[in-house]
Amino acid sequence: MRFPSLGTFGALLLSGALLAGCASSEPAPGLQEQALYQQAQSALDAGRYSTAVTRLEALDTRYPFGRYAEQAQLELIYAYYQIEDWEQARAAASRFIRLHPDHEQVDYAYYMRGLAAYQAGRFSLEGLELIDISKRDLGASRDAYVDFGELVRRFPESPYAADARQRIIYLRNVLSRHELQVADFYLRKGAYLAAVNRGKWVLQHYPKTPATRDALAVIVEGYLGLNMPERARTALQTLIKNDPDNPRLEGKTFEPEYVDAEPLTL
């Protein structure tokens, strides 16, 4: 069984001797189950992941209830991940979870499902400091956030839980920033109620993120745009209490950025 090393996602080597893999890209029609599985292992160990996928898919198709079926299904998740087929990796992980909910290594499937979504959401942006991932389509990142959260809830003692928790923190910050960018868009377009609701969403669903402070500023400005000064003052009191150094504040005065309104002073 191959488990990605936390932080590097490299595979742990299988213990024991493994037979050498066949050079052919397609398994022979009459290949027996054990030989086919051993070829898949040899391909995995050699880093020939496309070949491993071919072998494991054949094994899964020909021997769905065989001796190596469950192991092959797990390793197929890993092989798909290694060839960067995130969608297939997630599908294979979901299938394993559905078929084997009580398997002793089902936490691995949960982790890999989240990891594939995580990579799909940010793989092409890794190391590009000029690109803010929170401005992109975050569907895959939301999937990863949900998947990692499910892993931590179901298997808090899993060896993958600590890594998942760290990724949840990162994703929570990304998703909350994205909500603020949407809120700013609504402010610019004069959709003030929608902006207020986005700010409240951040406070409710991402309460431990730095974005909550700017969410309060969004709410203040949104209420100013709605001509609801009392609610704006209440939100401003909370903003001053929690973030007195917010760039939108000058002492106890709030400066609107998008709304055509006078500064609000407590």
C-alpha cells in the first residue's frame, strides 16, 4: 500500500521482494490475477504510473472480487494522483469509500480525495506569488475543504489528520478572502444588501480567519449604502473593538471606499 508522505506526497516502498514488471504497455489477455498485480506493483515502484494505472484498471475490471481487489482499488487512487488526474483520483477514492466504508485504510481514501481536490484547486498556481488563488474559481478548493473536514471529524486520530488540519486552515483563509472579494464587487455595483450578507457569511462560517476584520468593514459600508446608519454604527463599534488599526479607520471614523456617503464617526 502506498501512502503519500505528508508534505512531499512520495510513496513508502512496499516491504518484500516484488517481481519485475512487463515491458508491454497493455497486459496480456490471459494474465493471471497475481501476475497482473505484481506488474502493477513493479510499475509503481519504478515510477511508471501510467503503466501502473493500466495494470490496476485491468485488475479491477477482470477481478473485481479477487484477492487483490481492495488493495488495487486503493493503489489506483494513488496512481491517478501521481499522473495528476485529479478527477479520476477523487472518483476512485469516492468509490472505495462507498464500497468499503469500514475498511481499516478508508481514512487514506478520504485523505487522497481531499488531496486531489486541493491540488486541482491550486497546483498550477504553486509558487506564483503574483496570482491570488482566492480570485480564481474555488470549486475544487471548496471540495478539498469539505473532504479534509470530513476526514478530521471521522478519523481524528488518523495519521493524515494533522496534515489535513493544516490544509483546512489554509483553505479557510483562501475561501474567506474570496468571499470578501465578492462582497467588494457587490459594493462597487451598489448591491449593498448582498455585500452585507457576504460579510456576515464570513463572520459566521470563517470566524477564526483574518478576513473577519475586513468583513466587519464591508458590513459597515454596506449599511451606509442602505442608509441604515444605526446598524452601521453598531458594526463600526465591533470593528473598532476588534481591529482598531483597520486601514478603513481614522481613529473612530470610518471612511467609505465604494459608497457615496459621508464618513461615519462614533
